[in-house]
Amino acid sequence: MPETFEVERYELFSGPAYRFTPDRREFLKLLGGGIVVLLALDGADAVAQESSGRRRGGRGGGEMPQNLGAWLHIRPDGGVTVFTGKVEVGQNARTSLTSVVAEELRMDRGRIEMVMGDTQLTPFDMGTFGSQTTPRMVPQIQKVAAVAREMLIDLAAQQWKAERSRLVVEHGSVRNQDSGQALSFAELSKGQELTRTITADTRVTPANDWKVLGHDQTKVNAREIVTGRHRYAHDVARPGLLYGRIIRPPVYEAKLQSVDSTAAEKLPGVTVVHDGEFLGVACADSSKLAQAVGAIKAQWSTPQSVANSRDLSGYLKAHTHGPVQLSSEVTEALKSADGKVESTYHIPYIAHTPLETRAAVAEWDGDHVTIWTGSQRPFGVRDEVAQAFGLNSANVRVMIPDTGSGYGGKHTAEAAIEAARLAKAAGKPVKVAWSREEEFTWAYFRPGGVIEVRSGARKDGTIVAWEFHNYNSGGSAIESPYNIPGQKCQFHATDSPLRQGSYRGLAATANHFARECHMDELAESVGMEPLAFRLKNAENPRLRKVMETAAESFGWGKTKSNPTLGFGISAGFEKGGYISCCVEVRIDRASKQIKVVRAVQAFECGAVLNPLQLKNQIEGAMMMGIGGALIEAVQFENGRILNPKLSRYHVPRFSDLPAIEVVLVDRKDVQAAGAGETPIVGIAPAIGNAVFRATGQRLRSLPMKLA
């Protein structure tokens, strides 16, 4: 390795560090001698990660670390380098994990460097999804940093021959409270190769004693982001880089029949790659890509599809896997109900619309390939690339620059494989960057669905019957959080006419919409006020707390709905977080427009790590949820997307946004849960319920439109 190897940036974009010379231990040597901390996973986690590593190829082609969950290295300069397989996709994981280390090591965040999502340097990780960074990675990093702190105290105690109890860690040093002496981390760690393994009983700083966590913390790299210095996958540059583009079929499931690339191959500097169904071009001048693509004559078979967005529900019901039977127990329970409701709710496909479209750079070195791409699953991308080219996983290195949002849409390796195919044929590194239209058409969508609910309640508000069937959109949060004995909730897989996959909150958005709208319908059937009805059937104190908090902050019940003004409420639970949302909507009868003018959301996810960051997450989720509630839907017919542009597919604008108030319920006695997804689930049903209060119309289809 050259002497100019940069430690803090490890030459992610342009330097020589992409080569396969340094593994994690060699990289630590490049950082210089110092304290190294290894995390030994608890038994269950170790087994789960070992099993996962074997299934997915593991690190080094199936040889994932036997006991390594995370790393922390105290450098000779006193700074700290932390390694994690998690990635930054705009959710502020880099900030939260840096703050965790700063808390435990009592040091400035600016001295902490996070190495994230590098399959050669970081421990194996399933991926950054499911709101798992906070509940899983935060405790691991806490333990790592806490052990490093205790190691530093041990070193100081040995050097001074002092009592450990009289030594404190502060401002990047260890101080002797009796003598006033102080030794910096650099002085304590310099020239030593020390390793300690963490055990399950490692003690971390209690939440009540937090000095960094629990308080507002800005992004660690905020200045670089707002000044444009921060770089993403689209910014990666390599010597001799070519630009690539894929020739795609006109509709889904079309098959390539013939190709005439003669004219394109005559263009100077253009490489045409045709491998089975794969067809693409690469050239040094990105402005010539369109010309090269236009010069290729491709013939495709175009299968006919009966599916279309206008009758999506009918298609999904007709293509359900296996029979669906109503519960005889629920039918019997309904006999004792005073109010009975049966309703069907309709969920469209919607697009992720990430700020940054998919992009990847691939560079081959013999039978090794390095990938730079924006992804939520670096190790998943590694294994998909390895499988595509028949490689051992050890021959593929994936590095993830901070990524411009994912929302669950960047789990797969399409752009990486496309770039690698072109690079292999061209013999040079190639960048593939999807256009916005490609992103809308060829990325996977949030699943559409049909949800059927039947229920019954007594006059006193007690729910006695509840049956909930979700077709296609998914099973997340399908069980009701209310106290309903004998409820039956089922997910039914169907054939999907479009490519579908993860989306922020998964099916919790659809299931909360149907359940919370239906709760209002059921309350109406027995003449009860919506909040009182929910509280009647909510035994969980955390669920009750968020409902009461949201209602109090909103002023629930103080103003009555009228034909142009409506108020709605919802509540729920998912991924360790409890939520309640109250909204005020205004109805323009002439234009049939629904305008959300005010929204208050109470959220509780255990101990709050960073109130500012958490509020930002919640506000962003609410804004995104308004899109799915009132605006967004993928329109398609015969396998063709009809609105694959932002000019045709609307996402919320500033003019669509209400006044938002977020109320955090901080539970320092409960371990922190993730908050990237759950805050999106409450806004749509609250809007639907508010519209009913104003207009008397039950809008059971998303996006909601007045008749």
C-alpha cells in the first residue's frame, strides 16, 4: 500500500484502497498501533449471524467472523475509528452511532470516524432495514465503547499505580481525581497492540446519566451535506471511467428476440455488451450514451397482461394462492354484537421515489471486482454480484457511500450487476446511473393490496369480533394492538402484476389504514366517540399514553367537525414504537380537494437518543405518508407504467404540507427502538377519519379522493 493512504476517508472514491490487499486487521495496522475492541455476540445473536452468513455466503465466501460483531480502534493520535456494517441512507445512523461512542468515551464527536458498509472492512450485517440499527447496533456499539473506556482506565491505573475508582474519563483523556494528572487517549494507547473481547455483562452508561445521548445533536457531517461537498455513489470517479446505460424492454416480462448493434459498434469509443437478455452500452463520453442506445435495433416479444391499476383489487383477489375461509369462531362471536361492520380497503402500488436514483461503479482486477453503490444491504449486494458472475464472495468487495435515501427500495443489486457486466466486457471501470424514469419503471414498488375486515362490538364499546384478511400487501402489523379476544388476522399471498418489495413501514401502512379506519366505523356503529372507543379497548399502557398525549396536545374534542372542517384520530404499534396521530382537514366542496392543515403526532419508542433527530424522522415520515394517503399511486396497463415521471407521479410539495407538531414520549426505562418506519403509519387513517367527520364519506381506497 502507498504511504499516502488516507486513514479518515480510506480513499473511498478515488484512491488505491479499493484493492484487495487490506483486510480488516491489515487496515488496523495502517491506522497504527492502538487499542482494538472486539464484540463477542450473545449466544443467540452469534448463532443467528453465523447461520445468516452461511446462507448468504458470509464474509470471505462463507467464513464470517466467529465472534466479531463490531470493532472499535483507538488510534495513536487519540481519535477513534468504529466499524459497522450498517449504512447511512439519510436516517442519521452515522450521527446516532457516533454519538453513542462519544457518550461512552466521554469525547468530542469530531474525533470519531465511522467506517460503514464496506464488506471487506466491516463485520457482517444483514442490512440497514426494519428499523434495526437502533435496537441492535446501538447496544453493540455501546458495549464496544464502554469496554474501550474501561481499558483506558486500566492502562492509566497501571501507569500511575492508582486506584481505578479515582480515575475518570473526560474530553479524550483519563484524569486522576487525586493528583490532577491526565493522560490523553493517544498517550495511553500509543505503541500498544491491545485487544479485549466483550462479554454479555458489559455495563454501559444508564440513560438517566447520559450527557450526549438524550440531547439534541446535529448531523456529524451537516456542513458537507449543505455545501455540496458530501459525495454519493453518483460522484464516484475512477481512472479511465466509462459511463454505461442499459437497453431495457418496453414492458414487463418482455423477452429479447434479436439485436442489431452494428451501427452502435461503429461509433468511436463505444462498447456494446449483449449477454442473453442483457443488453447495454458503455463509452467514455456520457453525452454519447443516448446516441449509442438509439443506434441499437432490438426486437422484443411483448406478452399481453390483463392486469391494470383500475381493477387491481379484482386481479389480486382472482390470483390469490389457495382458498380463503372465514372464521366460524368470528361468525359465532358476531351474534353477540350490537354493532357490526364489513368493509373492504384498497391499496395501490406506490414508488419509493428516492432522492438519489440507483447508481453503481464497478471495477475489475483480474477475478476480483469492487463495487461502489448506494444500497441498504452491502453484504447482500456482494453475494448477488458473486452469484451473478460465479465468484466466491471473497472476490467481491462492496463499498457503500452515504446514500441519498432508500425507503426500503435499495435492497437489491441491479445497478451493481449491470455496471459489473459492462466493466467486465469493456476492461475498464464503468458507472451506471439510473434515470428517474428507469427508477419509476424498473425498481420494485410498495405492494398493492386488498384488505377485508369484518367486526362487531357491544353497545358499551367492547369489541367482541374481529377478522382481518390482507391480500398481497403484507403481514406487518396485521395483528390489532387492541384487546380483542379471538381475533383472526391473515395475510394471503397472490400473484403480483408488478415487481414489488420492501417499502418504508412495509405493510404496516396498509394494515394501519384499514384497521384504524375500521375502528372508527365500528365506533360509529355503536354510537361511541372514536377516542373513547379506542381507549375502551386498549389495555396496553404505552398505547394508551400516546393516544392521550396526542389528544391533549391537539385539543381533541374542543372543536366540532362541520361540512368543511374535519378531525380524525388514529393509533398503532409497530417495530417497538407506539404512535397516535390527530389531524385537521379542510374540505373544498367545489374542487373536491382535501387539505391537511394541521397534524399532531405522539410517538414513543423507548429512550430517546436524539430528540432533534427523532423529530426530523417523524416529520419526514408524516410528509411521506401524506403522499401515500392523498396523492401517490402507480398507474399501469398491459405491463407498462403509465406515469414514470415526476411530472406525472406526484409526491408531496411544500404546498401540500400541514402544520406539524411532534410530541415525544421519552421512556428512559425502556431500551430505544428504531423510528425510521413506524411514524409513517398513522397519518393516512387519521386523514380518512377526519374526512368522514366532515363529509360523511368513507374513503376506503388510497389515495383518497372525494366523490
